[in-house]
Amino acid sequence: MTAIISASILSADWSRLGKQIDEAQTAGVDWIHVDVMDGQFVPNITMGPFIVETCRRITSLPIEAHLMTITPERHLESFAAAGASLLSVHVETCPHLHRTIQNIHELGCKAGVVLNPGTPAESISAVLHLVDLVLVMTVNPGFSGQEFLPDVTPKIRQIRQMLDAIQSEAWLEVDGGISHTTLPETYAAGARAFVAATAIFKHSQGIAAGVQALRRAIPA
């Protein structure tokens, strides 16, 4: 399975968003990641469907909408209509997770399920065969620029084993504090998709250098 780098625009320079997404795409990122925060499930408020629609006009790359909201099922249709390719919801906020995943697929999008650092891997076992992506948070969600939590690594390894046991082709993704120094640890644990914000958009030598540093960190 080829490794995926997903550029989170949470750390982009919003005065030059179009140019920065173009730079990231030219540098070789695979996906664009949009962090949707409602100020309730997480302590920050960020972007809505109009940002996904803006990104869709800028790029042809797949767009991940990561819904960090307490009622994600209310917003699935609007994000799908805006052009999201993949909709990811948190197991912590979805009492009807099975139905939510079905709804995402009915809207023509890939479905992802997300776990916070303190949420056990077993919480997604009943829907694992239905999802296209499992996203393991390696920081507590809410803000970019946080430090990677190494305590989450065993859970990444556990979910890799769970996916392999059912011969799932779902992506195993990590998000939070991912850089050229932390990526190898998560890759060794079984992750194959890597969300990076600060490491790309705030790299001291520019976006292209940030992407290249991440690519070089992927084991051959």
C-alpha cells in the first residue's frame, strides 16, 4: 500500500490559501485535509462546507473533511455537496455510527472513523468492515502545532492488526504532531496515511521542503 501525505490547511496562510494549496499539490501531497471544529466537541472553531467548496475549486486532489463536531450526521450532506471526497466522523460523537457510515456512502463519499487518543481501538470493531479509513488522533484534537503523543503508538499497531485480520483495504491514518521525526514511528506501527499541518505549511524552508522531508521519512 502506497503511503499518503495529506496536507491539513489548518496551518496554511489563509491570506494566500489558493497559492499555498497549489504549492502543496505541486510538491506532491496526495490529499487535502480540512479540519472542521465546532467549539463544542473540541475547544476551537474553524471551517465549514464553504471552505471545502473553495478547496474544490482550487484543486482536483481528494479532499478529506474531518468532522470534529458533536452532531456530524447533520452536516454530511452539505460537506458532500461542497465536494468532499471523504468524510470522517468521531466514534465519540456518533451514537448511531453504523447508520452514519451508511449515510456517508449513500452520499457518494468514502467513510472514515476517527478515534481520540483516549478512545480504545475496540470501540470501532463493529464497523471496521464498513469503513474506507481509520484515523487515529496522535494529539488531543483542537489545535495544530501540538506535540505527538507516543503513548498512542500501541493503538495504531492494534488497529493495523484488526484491519489485517479482516483483510480490510481501509487506510490507517494518523493525525497530530506528524513530522519527519515522528512519521517513521507511526509507519512502523502500521499507518500508511499521514496528516501534516505545521510540518508542511510552517516549514522553515517552505512548503515544498516540508513535503520532501516527510517523503524522505517514509521507509523504503
